[in-house]
Amino acid sequence: MKPRLLFIYLHPSPFVQDDLTLLTAHYDVRTFHFDAQRARSPGGMQRLLWQQYQWLQRELEEAALILGWFADYHMVLPVNRARRRGVPVALILGGFDCRCLKALHDGVFCSAWRAPLARYVYRHATLLLPVTAALMEMPATAWTENRAQGVRAWVPALTTPFRVIPTGYDPEQWPLGPARRAPIVRTVAFVDSMRVLRCKGIDLLLAAARRLPDVSFEVVGVTPEMQQAIQAQYRPSPNVHLRPPVPRDALPAIYAETSVYAQLSRAEGLPNALCEAMLCGCIPVGSPVFGIPEAIGEVGFIVEEPEAEAVAAAIRAALACGPARRQQARNRIVQRFSRERRARELITTLEALRRPQLPT
């Protein structure tokens, strides 16, 4: 009989669904979707908390452990109830839960009411599972308002142990595209607000596009409302195309036509789109933020300062790279961030966690 695992999440994101698939092979997984959309209203939050309490009352007694994606309000009650029952709680950390960019009001620690809840969760969880070590501790950079980021910057004297387990990717889902490609630069993000636009560094990409008129730029994932707002506020140059969101299964073909993938985020975790684009042979250009340098390594270009000319220079250098660099970009993700590695390390860690005699 499989041990029971309680799995709690806010959004049914692809990385959440991927983890759910691998977990069900080893555990009797019981899920609770703490719907972030419903939680936006006081009444919705109250109803969700009551539903979660009832769910925990039913499921917790037979549970071997709890696994939650992100450290936020949705994990307060599970952590509290699990401590009373002696059930271990592991938290996967993804990015938003590890930062605060005050100018953008981005990150759980920017919220006056969510920050103390997140600190409670961090201090009383059994184990933290960041997807990159930089989510625990990242030095100050010009990209992050010259302030240190990561959990330790926002939760003083934290003693909860952690283990880094990166997200994983299936190379067969993201095939290597052609070696020779037109000079096209793309970034993919669901852009539905000016906050997201600046968090993803798209304002810098638009500014860099003006300096490279012979290069095509495309932002994939911009809602119709935001397309109008961007046109009004930024007046993009003619070589910029704003494209609406597309299904995930359409992305491999888009990446195959992309020469350079830009991930100029001011806030990030270990970005899925960047890793998937690299698998498809895109040469990466990114900011020195959280997991971006870890993904890019020596096969791409890191822009040290959030300045349009520096971004343009890095893109020029990336466009000048030969076809061999595309294979190198793919190889880096295959070798370092495989789905098999995540499955192996996550299951091994969870098994050790539910057996107190084994070291965590």
C-alpha cells in the first residue's frame, strides 16, 4: 500500500502538474487546490480556509507527509495542524515566496499581512526544497533594487534545513530546432499587468530593440489589454511584435524559429521558459537574478546592469554565435536539469523525511 502524501498548491502550473505526475507513481496523493483567484476576496479566503481545515481533518491522520508548492498563506493551516500530529511538511520554493522588490510590490515579503504568515511557515516547516540555491540567499544586484534577496534576507535567524532540487525537463517534449536561424529574439511570459512587464524585464527588451533595428523581437504571452497599454506607454519600435498567449504545446515550434531567448527578469526562480527554450537550441541572454545564471552557465550571456545598451550588446554577441552553441545550450539543460534527476532526488528526499531515523 502506498504511503499517503498530501499535496497542496495555489496554481495548477505546468511544474505543479509535472510534480503531481511523478508523485502519484510512489504515493497515494491527496490534493488540495487553494485557488488563489478565489482567495482574493475575504469571503473566498474564509471559505477556502474552512474547506482546507475540513480536508485536513479527514486526510491528516493517515498521512505520511505533506508537500506544498510555495510558502504562503495556503500553507499556514497545514503546517500548524501537521506539527500537532507529528507529520513532516516539505515546502517547494519557487521564487515569489523568496523576495520583495518594493518598487514593483513583487514578492510575498512586500505584503504586510502575507509576510508574517510566510515567516511562520518557513520557521515551522520540516524541510525547504528550493529549486535553486539562490532562492535561499542572493547578493544585492542593481536588478533587485540593490538589496539582498532570498529567504534568509527576509526571515532572520532561520534554522529550517533545506535541500536544493531543481525542476526537471523532458528533452523529447522540447526538440532541438535547426542550426541556422533568422535573427529573431523572443521572450515568453504571461503579461497581464505593468508589474509583470517590469518584473520580466520586458521594458528593457523594448528599449534594446530600438538599438537593433535589423533584428526582430517578439514577446509571446501579452494579453490584448496589455498590448494596448504597451503601445500607448512604450510605443515599441517597428521591429517589435506583441503576441497573445499561446498553448504550451505551441511553444516548441516557436522556440525552433528563435535565435536568441531573452530572460531579463528582475524577479524569477529557475525559469521554465528559459530552460525549455535552451533545450530547443535558443542561445540565452539573461539577468543575474536567482536561477537565471545557473540555467545559462557558460553557454549564454549574463547582462550585469539593467541598461538597454548592455542588453543590446549581449543580444548582438548571442546572435553572432555559431550553430554549435545551440547544441551546447541544449546539452546543459539535459545534463543538469533532467526530469529523471528531479524525480530521483525528490522521491529520495521525501522518503528520508518520512522516516525520522534517516538523515534529512
